[in-house]
Amino acid sequence: MREILYIQAGSLSNYTGTHFWNTQESYFAYDEDDVSLADHSISFREGRDPHNYPTLCPRLLVFDHKSNFGSLAKDRSTEEDVSSVSTWPGKVLRHEKERVPQSEYQAFLEAENEPNVMELDKNPPETKVRFWSDYSRVFFDPKSIQPVPDTQENTEGDWTASQEIFRQYDKDVELMEGPVRLAIEECDNFQGIQMMHDTATFGGFSHAMLKSFREEHRKTSIMTFALLSDVMPNMAEIGYVPHTRGIINDSLCLQSLHELCDLTVPVLAPRYWRRPTGTPAFYTDAKNIHQLSAVLSAIAESATLPLRLRGGLDDLDSYIGHLKWRRSLPFAHLSGNLLPGGRVSRANVDDVVQLSSHSEERCTPDARRDVSRGFAEEDLNVYKSWTEMSELRHPLLLSHHAPSYPIQTSFPDIFPGSRPKSIKLFSSMTTSPSTAAPLSQYATFVQDAVRRRDATLTAMDLEDDDVKELANVLWEIVDSYDVNSKEEDNGMELGEDEE
């Protein structure tokens, strides 16, 4: 087995992760003659469902503020409270917070397999999603659920406070010595971590956790999807505290991930995603996190599918090694397209949803991994003719063709017409010199904040020297792209023909 430990931290990350695990659940093969697309030993462990029956549980640690867990929320102090008051002879007044009621979708799942349910009734209810747990289709091991206490003050974008929250949480629950260590020790051949976190709310928290992890696992592969805050340097209002705090926090996250992770995919806030210019194949509400996270999850899940394929040759180390063969450039771009019907056109694979920061200037990528889902032969011919126009050749360009992407009943209704059972999908993970452009915007903003002595830096308990060092590190990363883009491509031998 080649186990991966998954980590999710933050609201958007957990909305996205819930779709991800629902998709993994759809790969389960229940008939003896069926062969699963995925090797479940990589991402799942044996566990028990609420009725104590054996089941598969995600190999996962879920972090979020306690109030965001919905019906999954648990109170660690319940047993302690009961035992502490059992010997008290006096009167006891107990005030218990009302439990979050079961979501309609969870009730739908329970009734889905009832023999008296008519086929016409087996449709998901059109209800508002309150929490990411409302539409989860998998069972979680109790150790996976890690509710972080809610704070009275707003700590969004507060790098220092977020680190302190981790230190206190680790002290209270012995996170690193308990759940993290146990999750790794139960693996036969642990290959690394795939992480997704919200930088605004869990940036400092994730930095402190990864730093602690690196103290014992220096060579373990880590790939992370960093969901950036809802503000960009080139659109920020100078002097506006929430904007400054958000950008400085994101900059600190990028510096941290550059140092601690082998590959980082910075993902823009959904309102900054660049959409295809043609007629959209799907529709999303700009404020509907359930819909937006489904799009992000579908593209990210497909892009990383080679890591989980049954009989696949890829692992985290080889996947990351291919994309960052220059070694010093650990940032990648994520893009893709959901295609619910019809033939695939060249525009479907060229004019796609750009989820990561990118430069409008065309440049040759360093490496690219494409994954197509459900492409028919004529679709693959379109894709092949498109790749023939690319300056990349095998092995810098690798392509994977897999079955169509399954649409569970938990997936939001974002497609025109009736709900499809599966769709065609195209995703791409790319490393490129164009990363230097957005990074330079962060470096410039940080540098300007120091020069104008922005009071927000003091409010964030950041020393001038530390912020100056942050700007210098960001500029060094930008310069490394400039240098590497001019180097001869002699680090990897190119083939004569495409794949």
C-alpha cells in the first residue's frame, strides 16, 4: 500500500473536501465482478459506521471551527463533565446546546435504500446547504474530526493569532503526538500528505502544524492546495486594514509553503477565477459555496486522480518530481473544464476555468499533466491535435485518460437540462514561469507596506525586520523564475514524438 494522509482546514476547504470524498465513495465496487477505478487502500482505512458495522473511512484529519461542523460537531468535554459531577452531592444545573438537526440530504440518504421508496422519489431534496457535513456521503473515524474552538475575536488574516491557536490546540488535544502520529503509524508505506487549507482562517495554523511535522519527517512529500483570501494585491485598497491584513497573511503563507511543501497550488478566491469566454457549460451562483466548491473539487480531484488509480505507477514523489523538475520552483497552476454533454472542442481544452493566479502573457510551461475524463475517440483526437500545437513534448507533457467523472446526488444542480449521472471533464496541472508575475505583486505590496510604515503590520505583531525579510524572500522566488526561464532545458531529455 502507498497511503496518503489527507488534511483539510477551513470552511471552503471542507466544502471542497466533502465533494472530493463523495467522489471517492462513488468509486466503490459493490459487486464481485466490478473492479474499482481507485485503489482505496491509498486514501481509506478500515473503520466502523454508527451501527458498528465495518466500513471504509477516509484517511483524513478535518480541521474547522467547531460551529462549522454542523451535525458532525462533538463535545470532547462531555464525558469529563459527567464524571466530574457524579460525586457532587449538591444540585446540578446542566445547560446543553441544542444539537444541529439532521440535514434533509442525510435523511434522503437514509431513506434511499428503503425497499418501499419508489424510483421517482429517489431524487435529492432541493434544500439550502447549511454546513459542509450536510451532504457528506462517507463515515469519518472519530480521530478525523478535529473541531477547533471558536474565537470571540475575528482572527481572519491574523497570522500570529492563527499560530497561537494551533499551539494551544496541540497542547490541549496532543494533536501531533496523538491523531497525526497514529495516522502515520497505521500506514504500511506512508508516501506523504495531500493538504487543502483556507489561508485566511487557517494560514498560521497550517504553517505551525507543517513546521512541527517537518521536524520529524524532513523528506516526506507534501502537496498542498492553498485557498487564498478574498483580496488580491493589484485590487487592494491601500490603507484599508482588512485588505492589508489579508495580503500580508497570504504572503506569509506563500513564504511558508515555499519552505515547507514540495508542491503548492495557490487557488484564487472563486470571484477571481477566469471563466471560459464562450457559452458556459455550467452555471454557478457567485455566493453559493456549495456550487463553487463542487467545481473546484471536480477539477482538483481529477488532476490528482493518477495518485489513486488502481495499478497506477504514480505516487506523490513522482507526481511532484515531474511537475517541478527544475526543483527550485514549487508552485503550480490548476485549471480545467466541466463538460456535461456533446463533443469536446478545442476551445473546451484551451479556454478553460483558470483557478490559480496566472499571467496573461503566453509562455512555455515547464511541465504539464493533463487528465481527461470520459473522452470518446473523437474527443481524444481533438485533444491530440491541440497538444501538437504545444511547445511541450513527452515527458514534460503527460496525459492520462480516465472514465467519466461521476455526478453524485450530493453534487449541486449546475448543469442545464436534467441532472447527468456523469460528465466529461478536463483538468490540467502546470508549472510555469508565469507564476513570477502574481508573486511579484505580493512582493511589491509587502515592500510598499514596509515603506509607508503601515500600522496594520504593528497590529499583526509583525516586526519591521520580519516583514522586510518576507519581501526579500518573495523577490528571491520571483528572481529564481527569471533565472530558470533563461536556462537551457538540459535537465530532462525530450522525446522525439509525443505520447
